[in-house]
Amino acid sequence: MTREQLISLFFLALLVFVIYQIALIFSPFFRAIFWSAILSFAFYPVYERVKPLFGKHQTLAAVVMTLVIFLMVVPPVILVIVTVAGQAIEFYQSAVIYVRDGGLEKLIEQIRLWPFVQKVETGILQWEPLKESATEWILKGSRAVGNFAAAQAATITKNAFVVALNVVLMAFLLFIFLKDGGKIYDFIYQIAPLEDKNRKSIFKQVNETFAAVIRGQLLTSLTQALVAGTVFSFLGLPVPVLFAALTFLAALIPVVGASAVWLPLVIHLVIGQHHVKAIILFVFGALVISLIDNVMKPALIGEKTRLPYFLLFFGILGGLKLYGLIGIFLAPVVLSLFFSLIKIYQEKYL
């Protein structure tokens, strides 16, 4: 090994080590950085159109756009979180009262009157153990929901300073990403150790994938949640905002989607003898709420990701497990980058 090769190897090793240390230093703020990047990326086309109105005052344009984004995003999110926490506690209290007053036993007795259940019961089921298990399960589940909501409320109260710090950090980062987003992008583009043709191809693919995933996932899930919440409220279902928020989260998960929320509610209505409401919810759930996913995502995402559906499906599930909610957006980008690099490898080395 020549002296020049040794120096180059040492330099690369030192660079990788320093990058790793910087990643560790900023890891406590990773979520704030990521969500700020998501917001700035989503609103950057709007910022590009607004910026010329301010002429040379680009800093003022970034400040105004940051304030507009926060007024559009933060108050509704806080309102939804507070409402969902309140309705989760309400749901917990209702479940406890329902079980305590013998509602579960009455429900089981009603189910036992069904002809199909009577046949099954006489064949293989013993209902007393099932009642005890079901009662215990309901109590544990309702306690878990209430405890989670209470824990979250306590966490927010105790860590108010941390929450405020993260909000301030996100506002600052959002301002930086809007004001200097083009410069940051150009800097990363220039230092990427790739040939010009390959570098352009990779950055274009990642950019298109990121934009498509943000539009496809967030807008589709938000639309499904709004429609579902409206239907839940119209039918007089309890805690509609809580179920709408759950619909938003469920809609982000492939295949399962919003049906993971509205279908159990249909079963709940059938058991409660509310057959008309159950039919209405089933029709709206199957033909409107879940169908939105099949209409909007292809239109918003289209072929821009250029990823096989089964890989995207497993990639998002794996991303959820590995990175949490961030994985929904990060996994498709990593997959897209992988296929871009494989293509370059085939062209250059095979």
C-alpha cells in the first residue's frame, strides 16, 4: 500500500467516524429534525411561489412562511391530541361502567340467543370460562387505554419544557430548511461521491419518491380520517374524534388500512341491535372510506416510486417496526435508493 493510499484510507475512516459521532450528537433531536424536514419539503413548492412577492427580503419570506405553516399545522394537531386524550379517558370510564353494571354479561347472553352460537355452544364452547376471560380482557383493555391516555397526559404535563423546546427547535429548523433548503440540497448534491450522471439520477429518484410518499400517505390518510370521523359523528358513535384519529393511523398501514377501525364498529353496532346504522357504516366504509385509499394513492403516488407493490408493502411494515411512524416515509426512500444503486452497479460493473 502506497503512502497516498494509506492517507486516503485514514481520511475516509476519520470522516466516517466523525459523521457517526455527529449523528450520535444530534440523535436526541432526530425526530424534530425529520418532521421539520417533512414539513419544509411538503410546503417548499408553495414557498417558492411566495418568495418572489418579498423581493430581496428572503429572510422575511422564510419567517412569514414558517409562521403560516405553524398556524396551519400546530394548533390543529394540539387540538386533536387534547381531544383524543380526553375521549380516550371517556372511553375508558364508559367501558369500566359498562362492565361494572353487568353490560358484558347481558351482551354475552344476547349473543348466546343467536342460533349459530347455540349450535357452537352445545358443541365445543363452555360459556362461563369465556365470560370470565372476556370480562377480564375488557377490563384489562379498558384499563390499558385509560392508563395510556393518563400516562400521555402526565408525560406532557411533566415534560412541558421538553415539548416547548422541541416546538421551538422545529420552528427554527423549519425556518432554516425553507430559507437555505436550496443551498443545503446543493451542498449534499456536490459532495456526493458519484459521477454526475449517476448523482443526478439518484437525487431525482429520491426526491420524487419522497414527494410521492408524503402526498400519497398523508393526504390519503387525512382524507379517510375526515370522512370516517364525519360518518362516525353522523351515526352517533361514541368518541368519534378518537376513532377518526385511529383511522388516520390505520390508513397509513398497507392492506389493513381504515377497515381495521370501521369494521369492528360495524360488528359493535350489529351486536347492539343497531342494524340500520351497521348497514350504513358498512356501505360507507367499504365503498367510500376504504375506496379512497385505492383511488387517491395511485393518483398521488402513481409510478414515481417505481417500486414493486409487495416490496413497498413489506418495506413500510418493516420501517414501522424499525423506525416507528417515521419508517412510513423513510422505508420507501431507502428502497428507492437501493434500486437506484443496483442499477448503477449493473451499468458500471457488470
